[in-house]
Amino acid sequence: MNAIDASEHHERVDESVPPSLLAIVLDTNPHAWAHLSSTLPLATALANILVFINAHLASGNANSVAVIASHSNKSCFLYPTPAPSSPRPQPNATNGDVDMNGTTETTSYSVQDNPNKYRPFANVETAILNNFAKLMEGTKESHLEATPTTLIGGALSLALSFIAKATLLHSPSTSNSDEAMLAIADPEAIHTSYVSLASRILIVSVSGDLANQYIPVMNSIFAAQRKRIPIDILKLAGDTVLLQQASDATGGVYMKPERPEGLLQYLMMAFLPDPTARKSLVMPSAGGVDFRAACFCHRKVVDIGYVCSVCLSIFCSHDLPDNLCLTCGSYLSLRAAQSNPPALIPRKKKKKKRAGADSATPGGSTPAGSNTPMHA
Amino acid sequence: MSEAAAQYKKKDGKIIVSSDGLTVSWKANSDDLRVDVEIAAITNLQQTPATSAKASIKIVVQHPDQTENHTFTFTSAAARDDQQTITGVLRKCIEDAKTRSAAAAAIPAAATPTPTPVLDNVGASGAMTMAHTLVGAPKEKEDPFDDAKLLRDTALQQSLLNSNVALRERFDLALRDKPDTITLAQFSNQFWATRVPLLRSHAVQKSQGAGTYNVLSVVKPVLEQGVQTLNMSKEQIQLIFAQHPLVKRVYNENVPPMSERDFWSRFFHSRLVKKLKGERINDNIDPTDPKLDKYLDFNEAADAAPQLLVPSVPLFLDVEGNEQNHSQRLGNRPDHTMRLGSHEKVPILRTLNQMSEKMMAQVPPSDGADRHGPAGMDEETYKQVQLHDLERTADDNRVVLNIQDQSQFFSAGQGVHTSSSAATYAKRTPIQVLSVMQQQFQHISASQAQTGGINLQLAMGTEEESSSDEEESQANKKSKVGSRSSRRGATSQIVNTIKQRQRLGEEFLSSTPEQSRQLALQMGISGPVYDSLFITHNTTVEFLHYFWAVFYSGDAERANEVAKLMETLGKSLDRIKAVADTAEAERAAQIQATVKSNEEYTQRTGRKRRFDANNIKGGKNVVNHLMQPLTRAIGKAKHEYETALQAQMRQSKTETLNPV
């Protein structure tokens, strides 16, 4: 065809590195941070993270960032400042006019013209600090009493939805027919194929007990896996079960610092490369991954569990009330799934001698003869 | 009706199952002693297992007033086969009788319920074994790749071992190291039980054979030193006869006068072979052969006809076929390349198609269609053909999932005190926690208010200027955030994990034994040490398999076996240790050699070389590191075993103290 109509179609492929979006989920569980206050105070950690964010923004003109706080009672955006639900003439928070949001509040700070600070950095910084202050103010004693952990599932969902939105905004999808029409109308036009946004999520986690949110977190992990969004984990404190799986499944970096005081070093060395750069790097990652799942009935992390054949719920014991699955209510008898109790003391010799009939039929076919125990 | 030579009460005779399946009788050869048993009255049928010397069956009959049993021993040369056939027939008859009586019992209530006959395999001693085979269970169509069957087939296992070197090694080694209490049969059963899929694939592989091929195109006269020679195997000749009945006929009619050799060499140069191959006959070049040429006009269709298989597609479904099946356009006549007898046009296509057809006719149909069913109507086609639109809508058989609110499982009862970090969190009350947080945050925000944005460098706490002297004094007190030592610690951790990851990547890429050997060499493990590690690992894994199988069998009879296996696993640990010691010795020797060469160097040149023993890799630590997962697995097995054993000891003690 090209040879006939003699007009060449130019497809300009952008060779430049795609911009990258970094979504940071900051676990702000007050319990855990208070516990860490002697080694790594939250304020210092926040400052370290701000430096890291600046480094990220500085490494690419189009790079962007989102920071989400995963608190005890809610998950919310620290940056960009969420637009209030009431319609406003200028709901755009990214232009730095954050001071308009909270002029009446005493704790908020406006972006001042500091000649020594790059303005975009100052914008991000101010927004994060303001929103964080608001978050801390809103934290009540009762919230802390209610739970020892953080709402990581919600925060992950927020991060994923933000990334999805940003990806759409970044490369508006035009339908193929439109492009074809354009090509006919103006064959000389240069078509730009959009470079997709490279996104990643970094979870700075300090809380344990995440098994409570096994299902929402697992769902988020699968969503991230599908969208090829690596989830990086910086685990400053707490047990590791669930998040290690998140990084492993999505190809992210998992770090449990031996020296949390060197936070900035960890952030810079292990987490700064964006997904594009990672293709040509060997990323740090711990060897063994704890793949165990949490059971649905007692939130225990199980080595061997029982799985409902209908809804795939995981249970830690074979004693289900009425042999019904707790989640979906279907009949689920796990009697057959349990293995025989080992008998280790030889029975008293019987008088009748057994004529070697045993040797003809030794052993069951599979160990434990169980149908659904799951090795997690 | 089936019969077999059998002894009854030491007398030779014949056991006969009547053709109507109602009675089984035995008749003596010499006198007219006779035993008749009504099949419906049989309650138990037992046979000696395949391992015993004698092949006999025992029939237990329940009469209203008494129970009698008859034992028949098969005497013919193929006694085992007789036993199998007779039991098979009897089993079937018993089944039939049972269903009949069940049907009969359903109508008049008066009929006495027949006891369910039970089939047992009886040990040579005559004691009952545990294995019961219910006669009532419908006998499935025999699966040639059934697990149990595969496990019994020692010939197959042997052939698999012979074809798979790695497996053979593993088998032999595990066999060598197995505890003596475990018999060969038990061991091999266990070994194969975990490898049934391997057996199955091997069985399938073995059952595959090459099909027939177009012989005429393969056999070619070869010109060797000016002499035409023809190399044909006996099979090829047979195949030619099978594929070309015409050649067979020609051969039959001509070979007595001609010699066989002469016949074939003439045949392969004749016009006839060209015709059979489908090549064009060129009247000018091709030599004529007065004897063979007369068969050129012979119509092959005459004897080919019965082989033709017309694929039967149900025509009322085959819309295109229906359109084509138009009487005025000659209907569904085969394509001209498929028709017999059209000699002139494209003979090669026609011949090849015909050839394929013949070959396909010999291949058993893979779909196993029932040839006696209605044409093209197997069960599946029938279901397809059914006009589903006219049927009533089927019941919705979806399983409705009623997912209950999962939050009840997860958030309920989650308080500060149930947390895994409860102890650490409990040190502070929520109020204290809040105040700590607020206080910390004041730091950062206060500075922000004054200077227009926080001073990040201050807030971060990194001290760039701190000298190493201060550093040390600090380390004694408390490591500060961002201090040099903590940064260094972080760097080394990250670099370590990067190295680890890189090695993992290499291991992942190199899955062949040779490459992993190279990797081992890099880690300072010599070839022989690596080999013995490899073997130890293999056998230990095998025993772990066995251990868990027996451990969870719950069979007290096998308790001794478990104990022995535990010992064997202990020995495996010793073996690992021995390997580690060898590696350590190797490393020591290497260190010594280096030290010696360094000394020589010093003597020669008067200069000292730096030497660090840590630079010599390998040794005990590396071996232990490599075997760590295995050691852990053995530890786990040991732990489980000991806990269970102790619990049971205690229990048995209490039982003996307080007899029930």
C-alpha cells in the first residue's frame, strides 16, 4: 500500500525513558512509630522520605509522586491534597496553591518563597506536612484503642486507583478508528505513540498483624501483578508474612533493614531506580519468601491449611461447625483431609502370626492421604 | 459357559460354570462324583493371591440351615489363568444373580434378602486378609494406565530404570542405604508410589510404535560398482504385499518360474512399479517387461474396495454436505483425486491419497467409536444432534455462593491486646502514644513555620561532618539516624542482598547438573565432594518421602519401620557431616599449600605476601550452608517423631497403669 500511494507514514517512537510515578504508602500507625521513636522518630523518617521523593522528582522532569497515609482508622492521601467534595473553581491541588485549602486552620503552612528551595519540592513538602498534621489532629484516642495495626488494604487500593487514573490521564487512549481517520485526512502527520507511565508502589511499613486484611491485600497484590506495577516493601518493623508475598508476586524489592537508622541509604540505594531502570539492574532482594497464608477463621498464619473447594477460603483446622464453610456456607467436610495420627509404638504381638500379608500391600500411595491440605 | 481342570478333595475333575450363569458345578473325571452349587447362594468367593504356589478358589455357600464351603484347586498347566477366568466369570454371575434377586425382592416383600456376597483375596495360609472387594461395585472399564497396575508392573519399572540413568542412580543408592528392616518389595513400592506419573508416561511411550509407511517410495535399487543391488527387508516385502494386493498376485503367479531375486529387480524397473507409485509412464524411455506389463491394466479397485471407509457425518447436521448432495450434480462424489480408476489425470495424487487411505484403515480409530452403533452416532454426536431449543430449560445447577461478611472473621476481636506486638505496644497508653507523636511532629513543623519550608538536612539528622572518632564514641552510646555507621550498615546489607540475588539468578539459569557443578566449584567445593553431596541429598530426600508416608499411615504394625527410618535419617546427617569434614580437610590442605608457597616466595624474594585464610573458599561452612534446607527437613521430621513418640509413650503408660 505504502508503495502505491507513495506517502510514507511516520511513526515517531519516543525513545526517551517513560516518566515514572511513585506511589508511597506510608504506614503511619502511631503505635508502631511511638515504639520506634527511640531509634527512628517519625518526623525524621518523614524528612528522609521527603528527600527520597525529591530525588525521585529530580531524576525525571515528568516524574510524579503520590503519598498515601495508611493510618489506624483511615487511609488518606497526603499528596496530592484531595480536592474537597464541594465544587470549587480551582480544585487543582498540584499547582501548589495548597494554602487555599486551609487558610483558616492554624496548623497549615503556606508555600513560602524560599530562594533556596526548588519550588516543586516545596510544594510537595508543604502539602505532605499539612495533610499529615491534619491527620494527626484527627486521630483520637479511641481510634488507637480499637486496633493495633493499620489499614494497609485500603491504602493499597487508593494507590492502585490513583495509578490507574494517572495512567489514563497520561496516555489518553484513542480508538483505532479515530487514528485511521486521522491518517487518511493527513497522511503526512506524524503519529506519536504514547509512552506509558511506569508506576510503582513503595510501602513503608512499620506494623505487624497485617494478616487481618489478608483478602483485600491479596486482591490488591493480584491487581498490581496484572497491571505490572511492582510493589516495593520497606519493612521497618513488624512481622513480614503478607508484604513479602506482595513484593515477590509483583517483582518488587523487599527490604527489612537491619539498621533502620540508615533509612535514607536504603531508600536511595534500593528503591530509587524506577521500573525502566530496573530492567538493567540486579535489584536487591532477600532470598527466602514466606508464602504462607492466613487462615480465615482465626487469622493465624498456617503452614498446612484446608481450603474450601467452592470459595477457596482457607481454614486452619478441620473442625468446622456443622461441616459448613464459614465463608460461603457450602457443605465442606474436612474429615477425609486429615492425616492419620501416627502410631509409633508397636502393637502387642498377636498370637496369630500374620503371614507376611503386610509385605504385599505396603504404604498408602501418597503421604498423609489428604485431598486438600495446602502447603503454603 | 466356561470350564477348567480342577481338583476337588484330591480328585481330578472339571469345574464348569453353566452358560446361563445360574450354577457352578464340578465333575470328577474318573467316577461320577458331582458337586453343584447354585450361584445365587454363594456368599463368599475367595482366591489365593497371585504369589502363592497353588491356584485355587474357595466358594462359600449359604444354605438356609447350614454353611458349606468348597475348595477347588486348578491343575492344568495354566492354572493361574484358569483361576482368573473362573473367578471372573463367577464374579459376574454373582453380580447378575444379585441384581436379579434384588429386582425380585422389590416386587414380593416375602422374598428373603440375599446376603451380599463378598469377594476376598485369601493369603496362602487361609487367613482372611483385610482387602475386601465388593462384588456390587460396578467394574470400571479397565484402564491400562491404572496406578495400581503400573505399580505392579515390574518389567515396566525395570525398563524405565534402564532408560533413565539419573533415576537408576537414585534408585540404586536409596536401595543401598535403606534400613534392613524394609523389604525390597516395600521399598520399591514406596519408591514408585511417588513416581507413578513417570511410570505412566513411560508406559505410554512404550506403547507407541511407528505406523506403516509408503514402502514403494522407500525401497530403491542402489547402484554399487556398476551392479544394481536391491536391499529389502522381509518386513518391507510383507508391507508391499499388504499395501498392494496386486503385487502379491503378480508374485504368486510368477515366482515359481522366476527366482525371487530376479522378480524383485525386474519389478522395480518395470512400468508396473511406476504405475503403482503414481508416476507417469513414458512409452519411449521406460523398458517394457513382457511378464509384468500385462498387469498394467489390472484394476486395483476391485480388491481395494472393502477397505474404503466412508466417514459418516450425520447428514442432517452437515449443511454444506446436504447442499452438495444434489442428485443432478452427482451428489457427494469424492474429489477426482480420491476416485479410483481415473488413470490419466494426476496419477500421483490419486495414488498417494489411496495409499493414505489404506494406511489409515490399518490404524485403530482413536475415538474408539462403536462400529455397531448407528452410523456416526456416538453418544456425543447424539447429544449434539438433539434439538436443545425444543427442550425444557434445564434446572439451574449453578452453586450459589453466599459469601458472608468476611469482616466478622477478620476485624472481630482485633484489639491492641491480641496483636503480635501487643507486648511492645502495651508499654504506652494510647494517650502517651498520641503525645509522643504530636511532640515529634512539632519539631519538624516548628522549623517550617519560621524559615519557609523545613530544613531537610537538619530534619533528617544526617551528620556529614561527624568524623570517625566521634563516630566510635557515638557507637558506644546509641547509633543516630543517618550516622555514618548506620549508613555503612545499610549499604553492606543492600550489597549483600544484591550479590545473593545475582547468584540466585545464575543458579536459576543453570539448571543442568554440569553447570551447578561449576557453581559449586566457584563456591570452593571440589568435584568429588559435590558428587557425594548430590548423592547424599538424593537418598535423604527419598527417605524423607518414605518417612512421612509411614509416619502418617497410622499403622501400628509399621511402627518399627518408622523407628528404623528415623535412624536412617540420623545416618544421613552423619553422612552430610562426613562430607563437610572432607570439604574442610580439602580446604585445610589448600590453606597449607598456599601458606607453604608464600613461605617459599618469601624465602626467594625476601618479600612477604599478604595472606588471609578467609580468602580460601569452601570447607565445612559452605557444605553446611548448601545442605541447610535438608538438615532443617530432617530436624523437622525428628522433632515431629519425638513429640509424637513421647505423647504416645505417656499415653500407653497411663493405659497400662489403669487398665480399662
